[in-house]
Amino acid sequence: MPDGLWVRCDGCSSMLFKKTVEDGMFVCPECNYHFRIFSRDRVKILVDENSFEEMWPNMVPCDPLNFKDRVTYPERVTEEQQKSGLKEAVIVGKAKINGSEVMIGITDPSFIMGSMGSVVGEKIARVTEKAMELRLPLILVSGSGGGARMQEGVFSLMQMAKTSAAIARFQGAGGLYISILTDPSLGGVMASFASLADITIAEPKALIGFAGPRVIQETIRRALPKGFQTAEFLLEHGFVDMIVNRQDMKKELSRLIAYLQ
């Protein structure tokens, strides 16, 4: 039997026909587990066919610290670009959702786990400013680990302030911002633009937080509630506004834009 025909679900351990999973938007038909997907796949799911116009696709990071661990930072970036087919860990642009124009940005876990370096912060800030200029809704999808990129040090940490300031200006001008949290949404992304939306939507059972549970428990030295970083727990405690299945996400976004824009 050829390789790659079957995948194992991380939610229920069922063996699934890969084509069935892909046709179902990468959701397990047995337990509704939402597989992690790449930014290009998410574009196909969320926006109208052939409507996505990518902006600033050739922006690449520099090496401000001359950083080297196992390899130099430029070498690591080249490796990640070849592996993922992306220039950086986010794609941004203009698109349509059921005919309504939006500005959209999607982080990608396949490029250094979607860590937020200078280019990620710059692209998020630019797409936010473009949304303000064109008076369009802004949709940002956090689909990665989202921590600071250690190879860029403080330059990476500065992106939290830059993206947050851009979002504040956009909202101050009356813009509509919808944040979509997928598994996992963590780190600097969650400590900045991902948690500042007018409407915050999560996919089912997404892991959402700043640090991992082990780090938190060792820091505060207290037992933590079971599942306290799941989308369902955070919905119950008011951190997210709604949980939406991936198959329903486009329809729900269209409804919110029509109602709120």
C-alpha cells in the first residue's frame, strides 16, 4: 500500500483516510479534532476562491545580532524557507469572504514554529494600517506557537508593542478587528495582537495561553485547574467570545462582518 494514504488522529487515535480528512477541512470525522494546518490551506478554507491578494511576500528577516547556535541565523532562515515554501512565518493580504472585502493575516507553524520575529510584527502592523486606510475589516488568524524569536532578541520582543499600537490606532479609527485563535496560540502573539480583538473566536479544543502549564505551575507553585488553557475553559471564563468549528468559520465571519461593519 502506498505511503501517505492514512493519518492518525491525535484526538481519538483513529486511523483516517487522508483524503477524507482533507475534504473535511482537516477535521476528524470521528471526534471533531481540528488538525493543525498551514497558512495556505487556511486561506483556501476561509476566503473566496482566487480572491486572496498577498502583500509584501518577499519581506525577509535580517540578522541584527549576528546570532549563531547550531547554525547561523541566516542559514536557519534559508533552511526554513526551503522546508516550508514560505519567506516568513506569516502571510498577509486582501481577500473576500462571501463577497465582502477584508484584510487578513495568518501565522504559520511550519516556519520556526510561527515565532514572532521582526518581519512577522512588521507585516501584522502593515496589514492593520492598510485595513485602516481602506476602511476594511481586519481578520488575524493565530495558528502557531507564537513566542518571541530568540535569534532576534529584543527586536523580536519589540513586535509585541508595535503590533499592539497598530491595533489600537485601527480600533480608535472605528475599525472592526476579529481574532481567530487556533491550536496552539501562545507566547508573544497571545500577549499582543491576538488578544486585542473586538470579537475573539477560537477553534474547538485549541490550546491558548502565554506560557505552558508546567512553566506556570513551577512559577506560581499552585495546582492549576484541569484544561485551564483550552478554548472551552476560556469561553466559560469570558476570555473568548465564541467557539466555531472550522467548517462553519467562513459563514460565521461573513455573518459578523455583515452585522458589525
